[in-house]
Amino acid sequence: MAMNVAQKLIESHLVEGEMIPGKEIGLKIDQTLCQDATGTLVMLELEAMQLDQVKTELSAQYVDHNLIQEDYKNADDHLFLQSAARRFGLWYSRPGNGVSHPVHMENFGKPGKTLLGSDSHTCAAGCLGMLAMGAGGLEVALAMAGQPFHVKMPKIFGIKLKGKMPDWVSAKDIILEMLRRHDVKGGVNCILEYYGSGLKNLTAMDRHVVANMGAELGATATVFPSDKETLKFLQSQGREQDWSELLADKNASYDIDDEIDLSELEPLIALPSSPGKVVPVKEVVGKEIYQAYVGSSANPGYRDFAISAMMVKDKIVSDSVSFDINPTSRTQLEELANNGLLSDLIHAGARIHQAGCNGCIGMGQAPATGRNSLRTVPRNFPGRSGTMEDSVYLCSPETATASALAGKITDPRTMNMPYPKVKIPKKAIVNKGTIESPLSIEEARKIKLVKGPNIASLPPLHPLQHDFHLPVMLKVGDNISTDEILPAGARVLPFRSNIPKISEFAFDIIDETYHKRAQSCHSDGGHAIIAGENYGQGSSREHAALAPRYLGLRLVIAKSFARIHWQNLVNFGILPLTFIYPEDYEKLHQGDIIVIKNVPESIKDCEELKATVEGINGTIPLRHTLSPRQVEVLLEGGLINWVKKHAMG
């Protein structure tokens, strides 16, 4: 049977289940990736499992999110992560070395391999012909311990590309076009696979831009073939021996089909405050801006910075604009410095930041109150920038730079200059001096974990209750992101290793009273949350499940869930249920008491449960989509307990 690239990747790594969409499968994981905002928990989980050495072909720990060292907390965590990488056998990328996704692509990405990362944008590595997926930290820890990764077999969503992009249009406009067509739920339970004649006009880094923001469509992964462009990239990094061709068979088909004529694209922009609110730039020209920001994992390539530098050469950006340049890897920064482009940016008034996630995750570069910020980052959820009432637009480097020069949103096609032609170096600067390789097993066993005072042990998780008698602590609407459930940013992320402390910030963007109210009823058996569509979109951070769980969350009833957060809820012993009849969402209110009897037996015996609301006649039918394995995990109170009893026992 003719197979597409995604099917080939899955088949070659399938260890459990069948490739039937919607059915749970188990996949062998070749590589893992952790970053510091999620990696501290992963390392504590490895310690709790008493793991000696990772069992993957390659695992890497990056420090890219929490770089601001305003006190001891981040610095202490960096030392902890370095010691854990040495102890468990991981590669370690130092603070300031760059964002995990492009650095992994430069150093370790390999066609035909699987990659599981505790970061939702791990899917970026699909640009090299990998099956790369984001997941909760617990699942990544299990993969590092040699266990398969379990996921529902996705549908394969094929997007045929043809033609060539016109001047002033770039890869960011391709993924914005996908979001314009399909919104933030359009890729849920799908793998996006790009193919067609248009691929020859996209470099590997262009493909990274597209693959990275597959996460914003809710996709399980994004896949590109491994072809001559892939080889060209690996040659530039001195790793041509890692290349292998991986193409779809001639008559391969897809579960869902779409087509984009690249020649018909125009500059696009996502309005505040969702990546799915996409319109042509020409519809919003003239709005004054405070900030233009170039960089992040969503536009990480040499070309993305070079085109900005060439656009501002011998010019000065508007005095009303903070022009922020966010380098994505140390080697990119070195490349820009060597060829003079960094000087052009500095001369034009750019503010140069260290290589890392920085403003994308709300760690610095926050915009002023009530002012517009144009960013090449992947997300613009409310408050993610670090400013609570932010107004963030998502766009290409061309649009961001043109707007920085003008002081207002500008269609780059209207600039009085020829479109810069960026020449990408055939041989990239390769500097592995700031990436530490794993120690020998003998040396690793001598390493002691370095734990500062802010690192707390994981809280115990108790088995699933027999009966639910839970107050609705919060009712929220559609597309609630993990940034709204448990914010990132400089005020929150330093506590990522301290669950009692970080729980104080749970839902405070939505309801600042949630923490105290949840804490007050915790001893009475916990609480429930009611949600709309696509609950938990965005980041893979498991803190967004673990912190509410620590405060007593036992049940979430939603119209639908985002994949990674749904899995994280299960992993921490929180039962995720969906309404069989979406209109029943209107029947539940904050303060209601939800009653479900014989919960363990009910979820084991069938997929449908019945809930009642205390004091109100009638029942509300609910459904779960848990596999038998996930039911076992829930009954044990979460994946940590299940692992101790089954996988590692």
C-alpha cells in the first residue's frame, strides 16, 4: 500500500496498537528534548523513578526560557539541570546558547527519527523529516526511561503546496494562511504533512517556521519530507552523514486534503489575542505600534534576521518603537556579527537580547500598557507577553520591520525599496563548545544533584475518589490556554520547581480568587471546572495540570480538549469528561455541586457517565475517551503512581 511520510514514520516506530485513527498506539521514541521551564519537573521525575541512565538514542536538556537571573531561583535551577543532565546522561545546552528547537535542529535533528519534547513546539523538528511531538514532562520522562509514548493515532492532513511566494511574502505567511483557514482547532488529532512542487522553494528553516506553528493549529505533529533541501541544511551544519531520503510514495493519499498556491499569498497578520484571528496586513495598516519584535522559535533562521537587517541598513527605526531582536541561537548571533548584519541592526536602533525564548514566554520585553506589539512569535494569548492587557499581533519579519521603520502597522509591499535577497551561507558556523556532551556511565554515577532552596519534592497524588461530590470552582469559555490556566513570565516561572508556590498563580488571569477559594475547599474532597471548546490549548507545561491538582482539582468537564493538556490531566489523576450534548454546558454554573457515583467502576465499564447537580432534577450525560491504560492511570491517581506500580516495578 502506498504510504505518506507520516505513515512511514509511525509504522517504523509502532510498538503497540494499530494505525487506525482515534485508537491508542505506542511509539518507540529515539530522541527527547526538555527545556528548563518544564525540565526541572522531568528531572525530579527521573529521580523519583530511580533511573540510572536515559535509554533513548539521544536526550538533550536546554536552558532557554528562564534566563533572567534577578535573584537566586533561576540560577539555582540552571545548576540543578546541569547536574541532572550529567547524572542521567543528557546533552546540556547552557543558558544563552539558544532556543531548544533551532539548536536541536542544528545539532541533533535527524530524518526518520522520533522526537518527544516537553515543549509544545517540539513539532518544529518535523521540518527535517522527523516525527516530532510535544508532550507533558511525565511522558517525556517515561520515554527517557525506555517506555513507549502513547497517543491516539492521528488522521493525516495533507497540504499540497505549489508555486513560489511573491516578494515580501515568507514562510510565516504560509502558516498564518493555514490558521486563517482552519483556526486554532483545525489540526486537533491530526498530523499535518506538507508536500508538492512548492516545497522546492522552501528551505529547511522556512519549513521550521511552518512546522513550529502547527502547534497553534492543535496538531499532534507536522511532517515534511526529507529531500534535497534537508540535505543542504545538514551539509551546512557539517552533518551530511545524518541525512537519509524520506518521501511519500507516488500514490500516497491523506485523510484530509488542502492546497495552497504560494504565488497567491499576501502578507498576513494575526490580531490580538489568538493565532487564529488572521487577516491581510493591508486591512489593519496605520495602527500605531510600540514594539516590533523579530525572533523566537517561530522565526529562528538566519534569513529571518538577515532580511530585517537589510531592510533597516542605513536607516533608523521610528522613535516611538522598541525594535527588539531576539536571537534564537548563539551560532546565529555569531553569524550575524561576522558578516556585519548585527551592526546594521544596532545602528538602526535595535535592542539586541541574549539568545533564548525571552519575550515570547513573557521573560522580558513586555510591551507598554495599551500599546500594540508586532511579534514574529508563535502565540499571542492574553497576558502571555508579560503585560496583562497586552495587544499582540503575529506577523512575518518583513511586516514587523517595515512597521518598526514607519511607527505603525505597514504592508511591507508598500515600502519604497527592492525586496532584499538574502544569501544563506553554505557553511554555517558550528560551535559545540557551549553544549556539554553526556558523561560516561561511571562518571555520571558519581554526580550528586544540586538542589537549591526553591526546589521542592513533588506532592503525593491520591487514587481516584469513589464518588464525586464536587463544587464547580470555575466556569470558563472557549479556547482557554495553558497560559491562562498557569501563566508563564518572570513573576511565575522561577517557581516551576516549587508546586505549592506556583499554584498561587493558577487561573489568576481569569479569576484571581481561584487559588484561595480552591484551597479553602480542598480538605472537603476537591472541586471541578467547567469549560468550553479546546480547553488547554497552547503550551505543554504540565504545571497547568499539576498546580490545580495540588489545589484539589479532580474533574474537568469541557466541550472539547486540546490534546496535550487532556493527556496531562490524566497523567495527574484529573478526570477529563466531555459533554455528550454541548448545550448542557449552559446548565452548569460556578457554585453548583456536581455528583457522580461509582466513578472508578463507571469509567472502567463504559465510556458514558451520568452526572447530577445537587438540588436540580435531571441528569447530564458525559463521555470519556480514555484507553484502558489511561483508566488504570487514573485509578492509581496519576502516571507517577502507575509507573511505580507497573512500568518500573
